[in-house]
Amino acid sequence: MGGVLARATTHALVGLEARSIEVEAHLQRGVPAFAIVGLPDKGVQEAKERVRSGIASAELEWPMRRITVNLAPADLRKEGSGFDLPIALAILAASHQIPLDMLMEHAALGELALDGRIRPVPGAIVAAEAARRSGLAKLLCAAESAPEAALAGIEPIPVRHLAEAGAYLRGRHEPEPVGEPPAYAGPPPPDLRDVRGQERARRALEIAAAGRHNLLLGGPPGTGKTMLARRLPGILPPLTREEALEVTRIHSVAGALPAGQPLVPHPPFRAPHHTASTPAVVGGGPGPRPGEATLAHRGVLLLDELGEFPRPSLEALRQPLEDGMVAIARIGGRHVFPARFLLVGTMNLCPCGARGDPGVECSCSPARLAAYRQKLSRALLDRFDLVVTVPRARSQEVTGAPAEPSSAVAERVIDADRRLRERPPPIGEAAASLLARAVDSLGLSARGHARISRVAVTIAALAAAADVAPEHMAEALSYRSPSELAVAA
């Protein structure tokens, strides 16, 4: 006899995309055995024990047959534990314990615990979108994944146990409907009210937020560079609906969605440690995964102590800073991850940190200082639109009244962002003449010329000006002066 064949549909993550996978379960007479084929990795191979134990824990019958499960297409490597649920359901359909026609109307995704519980897996929203595109209207998934899957416009079927999934497919259980999740505000970001003094750095922060300009803050330790940088997300314009879904897809695939937060409504903020590897910063690995640059898409990437990062990691950021994406080539294909972020770097002006502090004498030798400067290439420094030295605050500033809160700054930023989207202020003749003279005197590159122009337009938008005036251009040029930051000289 040819045996019994049943099929279930699931999806595999390939980069930030989901590929449709057909799970075929074939049962035939012979010595009982269980094999999974179709280029599964070790994690998928381990599904054999989870599926066997889960079916037993659900008080369902394990077929005493020769079981072969094929994951098609066979030339695509399968990774992760999300295949557990569709494999179990295909075996149950092949052994006539659930109706095959009912199973074929659903996609399925989830990991099985040994006691039959169904656990969430990364990428639920991406799999749900792929299922909807392929014509399926329902997705069987863990209850925790259901609100995320609902964002894709598909009907999620939340199941907490394999027995519950079987009962539903037999028509004996009706799961509660899942609507689109409510907005999750999360804890408020740090407020600019906490920063005393540092008016120039605060102004640069406002310009950076309004125009999405890269910002480099330099100065001695303890002057508030990191404190300022961590308050940038609190003044950024909110994400649009499309942007929020885009960010959510990335964080879902990376397994970075916080519990109870199926949608990322605010610009993300990422701050990797300076020991992070190049793949961790820009993405990569055997099955390429997004790195910090992609996780910061539409938000802020903070590189605190910029001079301590390995030069290869910093140089790898040049492509996303220019193109807004990371392209990773592998033998199996090319993967493109979005990476349009606002880069903020903080750094001391020398290895010992005393440079720029009038109260402390720098002890760095010329050779040590030169080695420190060589970590930052001119090409990377040229991609910072705003370069600001953060001096040590005076005593009267530290003990003075609280500064302007983030809410007030955010209002100006949102207004400027709207103006920049609707009608950016054009550069006037006087401002253009000033920039032309500065190109010769400062030795600016073509990239520097373009970036100064963009900053000037943002400054004019913050001032609600009809066009870019010389004072707007002069302020933009002041953030590009080589003397502003000693390490960039």
C-alpha cells in the first residue's frame, strides 16, 4: 500500500521575509520510525522529540507507523522551532485524528513544549502577512502571537495547547476572537528637563530630531554627552502607521518585541556596547539576521564611546548611513535589510579623556592620540551632519532652574517635520553665496556641502521661515567647523 499523505502550510523566515513551506506527512506500514527531510537544521530535527511528546501529552494517538515528514521546497534551509505545530498537525491529519480539509484552510506556526503547550516564535506578523498573500485567511498560532498576527489583516486562531488546536479543527472548540491590539505607550523616555545648561548641545539635538541628522557629541567625561543622547527619542516625531508596522516586522523577526507589545509605535532606540562585533552591529551570521543598524531603523542608533568601537564595525556603517540599507551577500543569496537610522556618537577627545577639560591636563602622547584619531576615518566623520563639543557645565547651570522639557521641544520638532514633508524652505541666494564661500575656506567635500544644505533647511523649518536665510546657513556651518571637535581636526 502507498500509505497516507497529509499536508499543512507554514512559513520559514529568510532574512526579513517569510517563504511558504508545505509540510507533508507520509504514514506507511513498516517498522515504526520518524524522519524529517527537506534540509532541516538541528533545531528542526529536534522537533521529532517535541512533537512525539506533545501529541502524547495532548492525549492523542501517536501513529505506530513509518512516518516521513518532508518540508518543501527541499532546497531552502529550514531553521527554528516554528515548524513543530504544523508537523504535529500534519501527522494528526495523516492518521485521521483531525480533518484534512479543515487543516488546509489554515496556516500554522508555533513551538511545542513537551507537555503539549504551544509557545510563540519570532516573525508571527511576517508569517501572517505571507499567509494572507497566499490566499489563506486564518493562522493557527500561540495565544501570545495572536495580537501580533492580527496586525497583518489575517484572522489569528489563538491556541494554548495542541489538544486545543485539535479540538478546534474538529469543530469542538471556538477560540476567543482576537482584535487589533491597543496602542502600547510603554514607559516614558528620559526627559530633557533633567539636562542643565548645555544650550548648544540641546539646540543640536533639536535640529537632529527635526531633520534626522547624524550627530557627534565630543567632550570630557561627565559633561552629559550620553545623558543628552538618550533623550533624543523623546523629541522625535511619532511613527506613521506604515512606519510602525515596518519597525514591528523587523523586531518580530529578530525576537526583540517586548512581551505584551505586539506593535512598536515609537521610534526605536538602540545602544550596542563598544565590544559588539561587526555582524552584531550591521547584521549577518550563517542565516543572516538583522543587526543593531536595522533594529534602529526609523529610530536612533547610539554609539556611546565611539572611539572604542573596532574600526571594521564603524566602517561597516558607511553603507547604511549613505544608502539606508544593509546588503549581506551569502552563497545562498543576497539579503537586504532596511537601516535608515539617526546616528548619534559620543566620545572623549582623547584616550585619557582630559582633552578639552580646562581643569585637567591631558597625559596622552602624540602617538597615542594619533592612534585614537585613526579609529575614525575621514569618510565616517564626513557623514556626521552636526559636530558639537560638550563642555563641563558651570556651577550656576548645575544648580539652576529646570530646563525646557522634552514635550515643548517635541512640539517644535513635529511642526518642523511637517513643514519639511509638505514644503521644505528653499535656499535663498544670499545663503547659497555664503555656503559657496565656506566650501573654499573650509575645504568641504561634496557630501559635506549637501549635508550643510540639509541642516540649513531644517533650521529654517524650525524657525518657520519661508526660505533659508544667511543666519540659518551660518548656524549650519557652525556645526561643521573643524575646530568644533579636536579629534576631527
